[in-house]
Amino acid sequence: MPNTKKPPKTVVNATQQHLVLKANASPKPANVSPDISAATEPTNTAILELLQKLSEDQTKHFTDLQKELSETRRAVVAVEEKLADVLTRITSAEARLDMLEDTEDQRRNSPPALASEVETLNAKLVEYEDRDRRVNLRIYGFPEHSEEKDALSFLKTALPDILQTDFPGCLDLERAHRSLAPIRPGAPPRPFVVRFLRFQQKEHMRKVAREIGDVRWKTHKISFYQDFSKATQDRRRSFLECKRLLHSAKIPFGIGYLAVLSFTAPGGAKHRFDDSKKAMQGQGYDGAAAMSGHVSGVQQRMKELQPGPFSQIVEAMHSILW
């Protein structure tokens, strides 16, 4: 058998001896007494408690961070919604601006009528309507339902009778009806609006009525007036207070077309007004200066006729009377 060579024992033993010597050379810990071991136990407990507190603080801090993050997310969502609304409004504003720009371009290319032009056109329209009504009369005083159901036949019979005149041929009326205002209890009867076929017959009827003066139908006073458009009627109606004062003072006056109040003061001065407000202030459109006079004559007679509060109105209206 071949000889197996083994490592020399001296080497192993030397290694073991080296380790033993190293162990012996290491300082051995001193024996720890039981008191010192017991003192180290509270220190370990405090460390554990501190670590547990740190863990709790970290958990609370993390919870707070999550809460703040949720609030931040909600705020961001609200801001996004507002931004979307602002974007929608901006889009709408841009569309409106585009429309306004287009409208402005159209206006520049075809400018609208000026205010003065509109007023002129409106005045012409009123004049054309009044011209169309030249053959019309408004007849006041006939009681309601006196015509029964046929106003045209009633007036063809009643008018020649109360005027005591004959019309050549016959009285040619195109149509006749009550004004379209509703019937109101206690109010005066509505007037008849009568349209003549012949302008001459209408003028003849007005002339006869003026000559008679007091036209009656069964004790009812009948009055004849020219028919005008509503705009002209409103302008003429604005002079009612002036007319009332002139009536009280027994000063003759007239209302011309469209609505021009003219009268002659007792001193002989003639005055004309196309604006009721200017008439109340005493400023005529014909360049007449403010009318003035002494407290006598017409003004004094009006005070005597209407004592009390009416005298104050007279004082304010003296410019119309002089």
C-alpha cells in the first residue's frame, strides 16, 4: 500500500497554541454586579417608550399630511372647475364680441337713420294720417245706445234733423261708429267717428253747426270736432289747462293745426304757442317776449271769478294772460 503522507502534527498544535494564547491575552470582562444590571433595565424601558412615542408622532404626522393632501386635492378640483367656467365665459364673450364687431361693420356700411331723421319721418307719418282723416268728424253728445244697432242710418236721419238743413242729393256717409274706448259707468258717452264720402258735405256740416251755436238732440248738446290722429290729439289735449284759464278770463282763442294755441291779449298783443309748457311759462315760438302786465283787467277778473286756491294758479299763469 502506498504511504499517505499526513501533515505534521507540530503545525496543528502550533495553531491551536496560538489561538489559546490570543484568548488568554484578551482582557476578560469584570464580573458585573447585580446592582449595575438592574440599573440598566429602566434605561432600556425609556428607550422603548421614546421609540414608541416617535412612532406615534410619525403616524399622526403622516395622517395630518394625508388630510392636508386631500384638502389640497379638493381645492385643486374646485380651481379647475372655476377655470373651466371662466373658459366658458371667455368663449361666450369672444362670440359676443365677434357678433358686435359684425354688427358694427354692418352699421358702418349702412348707417341707421339719425334721431332728427326719425323725428322728421314720424312728423310726416302723423301728417299723412291727419290728411286721411280730413273727411272725418267726431260728434259728441249722443247718449250711449241711442243709435241702437245701426249708427250709419241713425246719423243719416238725426244730423239733418238737428241741423235743420238739407244736403244736396243726400247725406253721403261712408261709415260711422262709436270710438273704440270701453264704456265706463258715469263717464260721458263715447263720440261718433263719422267718415264722409264728400269733403264739402263735412265742411258744410261744421259751418252750419258753428252758425247754430247750440245744437241739441232731445236736450242733449251735440258738438262737432275735426278727427285727428292720436299723436295730434295728445298734443292738442296738452293745452287743456291753458284753454280753461282763457275760457275763465273770457279771452277768445283758437287751436290751429297741428296744435298751435293763439289768442289776443286785452292789450291787443297777439300770441301763439306750439308747446303747452312754453305757454305756461309765457314763451311763444314766434319770438314774443314773456308776457307781463299789471294786476288788473283779465287777471283781476279771473281772481274775482275764482277766489281761493284758484287765485294762486292765476298768479302762476299770469304770463299766459298777458
